[in-house]
Amino acid sequence: MTWDTGVPLRAATVRDLDSGIAVPTYDRSGITTGIVHFGVGGFHRAHQAMYIDRLLERGAAREWGICGVGVLPADRRMRDALTEQDGLYTLSVLGPDGSWNTRVIGSIVEYLFAPDDPEAVLEKLADPATRIVSLTVTEGGYHFSATTGAFDVDDPDIRADLAPNALPATIFGLITEGLARRRARGIAPFTVMSCDNIEGNGHVAHDTFSTFARLRDRELGEWVEREVRFPNSMVDRITPMTPPEAAAQVVRRYGVVDRWPVVTEPFTQWVLEDSFTLGRPDYDEVGVQLVDDVAPYELMKLRLLNASHQALAYFGYLSGYRLVHDAAQDPVFRRFLLRYMDIEATPTLRPVPGVDLDQYKQTLIERFSNPAIGDTVARLCAESSDRIPKWVLPVIRQRLAANGEITCAAAIVASWARYAEGIDEQDEPIDIVDRLRDRLVPLARRQRDDRTAFLSERSVFGNLIDEPRFVSAYVAALDSLYAKGARATVAELAG
């Protein structure tokens, strides 16, 4: 059987699939859209959509179906896959023992592609039935400076959406116009729920959307700032880009053709601030932690999991590792990660109610080491100029202020600088995927003669180049990378 000769996944075929694959037992025909989601990718389908599917299986949340929205040209592929499959897709949970636990998820009941029909998206946003607009648009999707926190009003796409009578094309233009229509029609605003890996993601969404709305219309901006709720959240589930062989595996194991399956790890967590304008699904019934303050959990995840991914990424790639689990299973890297987490990151955290941090850190190492996920080191290395300033630099700044240890964190930044040269230790080219690539790569290539050249990009590093203790630790790590190589540097740092 080849990858495309099984049963095509459709609403008409789902009840006839192999008994080894779980399928929705609920009637999807009567589900109405209550959530509009921007950024339907693997993570959303492994996480938020999965939780709604769990509720639907319990006979609840029938007014909380999801309408996915694509904005970018690359989203055409998702539109095609989900439209052809009536919104259905397979979610496979891969255990470290090689086991597969696969389910067809049915919570996405519509998909709209904004470039094809922006008016359809705007009317969906204005529909009174829409009560939550959720986002997984990556860190860069919020158009704010990592160093100043200010919204980038000079971005050409933002300026275009702010032009008089512009047909909106960005998430800011679309969502703000949707809110404006609701306001004009006397309809209460929906909640904007960010699910991205940003510290204070709800606060960031509030500030950026309010700023955009004020720039468009002062009174509208004041209304958005006053009336719209933006709950903070912490989301966690390692979900790599769907590997090329996943579709063939689904056919081989279950006889099902899925144009875009999702694979993920067993672990999942969602901590959500319970602050909604027009109600919410009963998330707490399916494992979501509803809290008054997300910040302690958020810091734990960003500074332990996400920052540790960065600790693995550049050192790992330069050491020759291409899969995350191979690097994480290396005893030298394991010691380095634990040293960074224990000595440098953990002291910057607040108490986390109900969490044993030592156990959490050990669990992270186990999760990173899961060979079934096949997560790539290159994925962790992508878009570093969005990630490092949010996940690693705050640890450095806080530890500098407390006169604490920064050796490992400074070395993580140095490993990124060495990686950003675009040449590995075997003189093979590295494909640098970063929105600031054209600025950062030339700086990285100057650092063999000028060790602090990379740090001179203040839009990323702010004033860290003016901090002697950080610069000293950074230069020492960079010197070691050039003299001894990545793995030997890690071994020294690990102790």
C-alpha cells in the first residue's frame, strides 16, 4: 500500500475507518462556530483544537466549534487540506516506546482564507455567535519590539492596513475591523486569546491591538482597550513540523489518507487566565488549568523549556546533531541543560503553585529525549531573533541585576552567534532562517576579528553590549567555540 492508496479522510468516510483509529462519536453537523482561530498549524491542531474535540466527545461545547483563518500565502496549503477533508485531520501521539495513539479530530468545522475572501472573514468576526478569537501566529506575528515592547507602526503591512478605506490584510486589520463592526452594530466584543510563546501574551496582544485600533480611530482604540479582554495563557506541547513520512505512516497503520496529519508528544499543558468577555468552553473539564495569574507557570515554561531548547539548538547543531532527541540523550548536553536550569534560570522564577520544579526539569529532559517525535534541531534554531530576546536575555538581565551566575546563558547567546555565521564546524553551509538574517549574518561573520560585533544589534540585544560582566562571559564562550568546538565547550560548561 502506498501513502495515497488508503481511504481518503472525509466526513462521509470517517465512520468506516479502521477500528484502530479513534474517530469522533459526536454529530458534527449541528456544531456552530464560537471560536475563530488565526494561525492553524500543527500546534493549534495538537493543542487547542484537541481540547475542544475532547469537550465535544463529552457532549459539550457544541456552540464552540472552530473556524480556522489563514492570512499568509503559505496558508493556502492548509486551506486546501482542511477544505478537502471537511476540517478533519489525524492527531498521532507518539510514545518514547514507539507506540502510536491516533485520533481523528473534528473540532474545526470551517476554514476561511482571508486573501480569497476577506469580507467572509470580517463577517465571521462580526457574527454574534463568535465569542473568542484565538491566535497562534508566532512571536513575530505581533509586530512589537523585543527590546522596547513598542508596536512597530512603521511595518509596511501595518501602514497599508491603516490607510483610509483599506481592505484589511493583516490579523490586526482584520480583527480590528471585526471589532469595529460589532461596536457599530451594538454587539459585545469577543475575547482575543493569544496562545503564543510570549511572556505576558495577553498583555502583549492587548497593547498591540489597542495601539493599532487607536491609530485607526481614537474612540475605537479606547473602546478596545476598555471592553475587550485579552487573557494570558501558557501552552505547552512539543509539536514538530509534520515529517514527510507521517502521512505514509498513517496510511500504513490505519489505511487512512490524511493530506496533513499532526504528530505530537504525550505531554500537554494549558494554563489559562479565566477572563472572558462572552463566556468560554468548559476547558477545566478536559484538563485546562484555569487560574487568576498565569505568570508563574509562564515564566517556568519560557525560561526552562523554551530557553533550554535554545541551549540545545545551536550547540547541538554545531556538534553535528540534527535531531533533538540525539542531542538530549548525550550525557554532556543533559548535564549542561540541568546546570543552566538549576543555577541560572530557576532563581529567576516565582513560586509555581502545584508544581515540583525538580520533577518538572527532569520531565523536560525526558520529553526532549523522546526519539519518536523526531523533532529537528533546525526547527529550534529558526527565528532566533524573536526567541532569544524573550526566552534567554531576560534571564541574563535578571541575573545581572542580582549579581548572579550567567555563564551558561551567555554561552547560549554565543552559540547562536557562532551558528549565525552560516557555516558549521565541518565548513558546511547552514540555512539561517530568521527575519533579521540579512542584518545578523554579516555581523556574525565579523566576530572572528571583532568578538562583540554580533551584540551591536541593539534591536535584539538592547544595552547588553554595555554590560562588562555579560560581555566577558560571552566572549569567553565564543573564544572556546573557536578554539575547542561546540561539544567540548558544552562539556566544560556542564562541569
